Amino acid sequence: MGKKLGKQTIMLDHPAKIIGNFSIVGEKEGQGNFASYFDMILKDDKYGQKTYEKAEKKMMLEAIKGCLHKAHLTTSQVELYLAGDLLNQIISASFSARELDCSYLGIYGACSTMSEILGIGALLMDTGAYDHILCATGSHFTTAERQYRYPLELGNQRPPTSQWTITGAGASMLSKEGNAPKITHVTFGKVMDYNIKDVNNMGAAMAPAAMDTLITLFQDTHTQPKDYDLIVTGDLGKLGSEILMDLMENKGYTLGKNYADCGQMMYTNNQKTYQGGSGAGCSAVVFNSYLVDKLKKKEYKKIIFAATGALLSTTSSQQGESIPGICHAIIVEGA
Amino acid sequence: MGKKLGKQTIMLDHPAKIIGNFSIVGEKEGQGNFASYFDMILKDDKYGQKTYEKAEKKMMLEAIKGCLHKAHLTTSQVELYLAGDLLNQIISASFSARELDCSYLGIYGACSTMSEILGIGALLMDTGAYDHILCATGSHFTTAERQYRYPLELGNQRPPTSQWTITGAGASMLSKEGNAPKITHVTFGKVMDYNIKDVNNMGAAMAPAAMDTLITLFQDTHTQPKDYDLIVTGDLGKLGSEILMDLMENKGYTLGKNYADCGQMMYTNNQKTYQGGSGAGCSAVVFNSYLVDKLKKKEYKKIIFAATGALLSTTSSQQGESIPGICHAIIVEGA
């Protein structure tokens, strides 16, 4: 039985073990800072498909397949598939579920999806009812641009506060048993809205949610930032990360050298992505490559993985609404 | 600790009690068959808002408020809010969460959302970590028409296989303690696709998923249709319900007089909705009015609530994809 600590944190009685991971990315991401950690790098972002949406789905399926292989499991051993993505009606998630033969739960957390599904999966596993739960998410630069912003053919200039939606998908296999990095605590975030309306400044919209979730986690668990080898947010980007550090400092929490952001780290400066990477795939591919790798090697003993999401739609922005943000955090310990 | 029965069904160790419910509907639904059961009927589907999307969000908030009131709880006693809806990026759910002060999980199950969130909520409660979990969903005829089909101003003719997305929202409060109808079993469905491509025939697309989930539930629990006072699907409509009964009959399961469909029952014949109601709000308002009412009065001792969803998007259909369906089922027993 899980135990509630403080306001929003659940301490798991039986931590969920992450026994398999897979990351697949596009060409640009394969030239970035994590290149050597990814399992698979595409040479063609269309992945041999007729449309970019179909390519996005195929990446999710490849991530699932690779994850099953690395976890030494067959499809029939998976009991539940948790997935979500950025596309309208999360079609990459639902259409990838069509290829599996197990229960499926569609989840929507925008770019916070990876930590949302890992958190839900870890809690569902704590009921004792499941042995293996598969979690996957992804995003694609081209599908996101044309859905949220403009078709690429228009050749729009990108403002300096913008981020680059990464092309990639990541999958994790949660298991009741096994010697692997484990999820020990889950803090599901609240929706925070500081009245940011600039859809080209997502980092600013999400930073308050990251602050709220991280401070809640520290208070609920009676810990401090220094108690973790790494505190990593999802895709605040360079500007958003700085805003988060400022907001935290104002509340008496200093995020030091053990703080990082997946989006900020994704690309090299020469890749001209302005504030860095974003998208549901951003934190998913970093978690399922670099982060789990370091946890397995015990270079990290305990980390906070806090993916962040902006819960807007084009309709909500057109109707003058500000951008609500959310951040779900999990504590993961090395094997 | 929950126990897995067979392939996909979880038997809860501590059934979640449904201690509060609220249903709010539009004018047309308020003239339908369930009129006397709904808590609130709007006189104006725009609900005093500038846009129909804002009206949809306001209905969700009203349902939450009413549900809290009927459960005798204050906002601060809610620990987790589970919600989803049909709009792109589930903005009704996320923007309603902004008004609450608790953890929020966005869920996407299209029209299966009500049973998906009740199922997730019941399982999360079974971890022992939560006392109160709020679940809500809804839909709006006008927002759905213009997002999925055509703007109403176009005056398109509706084909005879079409259904009418209901305007309404429903909310349920799950509680660890209390004397109230309780969720005892959860069967999360698999994605089923029988290659239906007609977006005006959702009942046909979803019926195979309903069949698969119901038969799995019967097999997992070693029960038969006759063991339940009611087996109710979400929004298959008239044609979809007939298809389901045929499919089930072919597999040796007869759905008799104890089978019904929320969409089929929603409107009177004079309301000219062709196959009946649909939308995430459809099963949500019937569950949170008529069904819970009958369970409270012990007119029903045990029912299966199996909401159904079509997991398409306009993009997937435009790209030639067929329509994947899903059905999540819960067993609810009277107080």
C-alpha cells in the first residue's frame, strides 16, 4: 500500500523497477549532446512513411519493440500500455496501442507525459495487480509545428524565445520484480497559470508549475535539493530553466550544479534551436537513455525527474486564454 | 492490494465508494428521456459565455462544484482530479483543473473517458494513498461538431448513421470510506479496429471494442450477462447496440433485456438525433444521474458500466486510417 506524504507525494510500498528502456530520435537530435546515448538515430525524419504523423507512430512502435527486447519480454507479457503524445486525440499513442494485445490507457499531459505515465504506472503497480506495465511517448518536430504553429512550407521566422520540438520517442518497461533503477516516490502536480500568453515562450509558462511541484516534493518528503544527485526538468529550455532557478531562489530553494533541464541539454549551440528542445519526446528520450544509464551505473544514486507540460491548445490561445502549466515529478533511485 | 483476474480484470481489495455525483446538460438533453434525473438543465447552451468552448469548461466546473456539494466535501479535501474531454489537448479538463488546488491527471479516452477515469481512480484509491479522488468529463454539441465535422453555420445534412454529441458534463467523487455505490472490478479495454472508416458511423467502429471488453470481463470474473441487473454501454447508439448484440450472440453471449446503451436512451424519437447521443458527456451524465440513483435505491444491485470511445482524429481519417475503438468497463454494486 502506498503512503501519502504531505500534500501531494505518494511513497510507494513496492517501488516499480524500470527493467527496460529504449530511445529513438531524428537526425537533428542524433547530432546533439546525447547522440552517443540514444539506441537508434533516424537518417530520414519521415522514416519511410507517407506522412510525418505516420512516422511519429512508427517511432513509438519502434521504441516499444526495442524496450520489450531490452527487458527480455514478449508482447504477451505486457498487461497494460500507458501512452500519450502531443497530437490531437493522441493518435500516435492510440494507433500504436492498436498493434499491442493488452489493456491501454490514453493519457494527456503534453510535454509532461513521460513522468505522468511513469507515475501512474508506478502507482498502478503498487496495487499489486500488475507485473509489467509499458509506458511510451514521443513527439515529432514537423507534426507539432504544423498542428500548433505553422506549416514548415510557410518558412516562418522563429522568435528567440522559441524551442525546438524534438523528433523522438522513448519507452520504459515497469516491472514488479527485477534489479533495476526504481521509482520510489510520485508527486503529481497541480495546474499553475501565471498568465503567460506568449505561445512562443513555453518555458516561462511552465516554470511556475515546475517550481510548485518541486517545492511540494521537497516539503512532502522533508528533503532539500542537495539530497539528490540530479534534479532534472523536462523541457523548460534555457530561459525557462533560468526563470525556474529565480523562482525557486525567491522561495528559499537554491538549485545548483545538480539541476539540469532535458530541453536545455538536448542540442549543441551550433544547432541554432534558440532555447533548446521541447516536446513530449524530449524528456522521454533523455530519461530512457542518458538518465537511466547513469542510474544503472550508479553514477546517480537518486534523482528527481520532473517533466513539464504546457496545457494549451490553438483554440484556447485564439480565444485569449493564458497557458496553464503542469509538472509531474518522480524520484528514481539507482539499482 | 488489488488482484488480477484472468487477462485484464482487476478485483479491488478496497472498493472505491462513489459518495457524490452531479450531472449538468444542455437544453436538448433536458427534453430527453432522462430529464427528471439530471441535476441541472441549461436554458442556453452558450451558458452566458463568449464561446462554446468556454461554456463546455464552465459546465465541467459546475459539475465539480455540484459534486463537491453533494459529497459534503470542500475543495481542499480533494487530493486528485482526473479528467478528460473531446477537445484538442483536452482543454476543458485542464482549464477546469486550473480552478482546483490539487494534483491533476489529464486522461484521454474519447467517449470512454468516464469509465476510464473511474477505473483509474478506483485503482489509485486501492493503493491506500488517497481518501478522495474527483473524476469529471463532458462534451458539447457545438464544440465537437466544429472540431470533428463542420461548423454548424454550414448547415450540413447529417447522415442516418450519425449520432448527436450531447451537451453535458458529469462528475463523480470517489472515496475510501462511505456508504455508497462502489466500484468492485475494473476491466481496461484493448484497442480494437475492424477497419471501419466511416466517421459518421461511430457505433460500428466502437462495437467490436465493447464486445471484446465485455467478453473479457465475463471470462475473467467467471460471470454471465444474466448475473448483472444492467449492462450499459456508453454511446454505441441504436445501430451500434444492435451490432454489439449480434457480435456477442455470435460468440455465445446473449445480451437481453438487461442490456442498454446510454446514447440510445438519451433522446426521444421526436428529437430526430438518428442513432442517439454520443460524446464523452453522454455516458457521464447518465452514469452520474440515472444509474447511480438506481444503485443508491438498490433497484440495481450490480451493473457493468462500459463506456466506449472512438480514438480517431480528423488528421488520422484524412490520412486514410480506419477508426480504432476502445471500451473500459467497471462493475458497480449498489450501496
